Amino acid sequence: MDNQAALSRTILIQMARTGITQAQLAHKAGIGEARLSRHINNYRDWTIPLLDVLAQPLGLHDAFGIVEATQKERTLVSSINTQHRFLTA
């Protein structure tokens, strides 16, 4: 999974954790829902300014918080995959 897709996955996970819909997130961030959808569906690349405006409604401090959450999700997925391979070997 590339970095842009990983960021999208993290945004979706944070939306689920905070109980916020895509429409609510777009509204709280002051951007159009269609614009947010294009990024979440990987038609457009994420930018630091965009991640900054999305961070607070998602319960994170800034763009760095989203990137940090993405790294944690990647580590978790990698650990789960390693354990699965070990258990099924």
C-alpha cells in the first residue's frame, strides 16, 4: 500500500473511531465533501495543509498526528501479518 492510500485508510479509521461521517468531517474542516471524497478514494494526493485542517475534527493535533497514526497503523498491520504467517506455517 502506498503512502497516499495509507493516509486514506488512517483518515477512515479515525472517522470510525470518532464517529464522524465524511460529510461532517468535510463541514468541520471547511472543505467540500466531493473534494474530501477524491482524496479518500485516492484520486488526489493528500497535502500537509489539507491534513492540517482535517486533524482537529479527527481528534488529532495536526498533519503530523495523522502521519504518526498512519505509521502506527502500518506497524500494527505488519505485526498482525507476521503473527498470522507464524501461526499458519
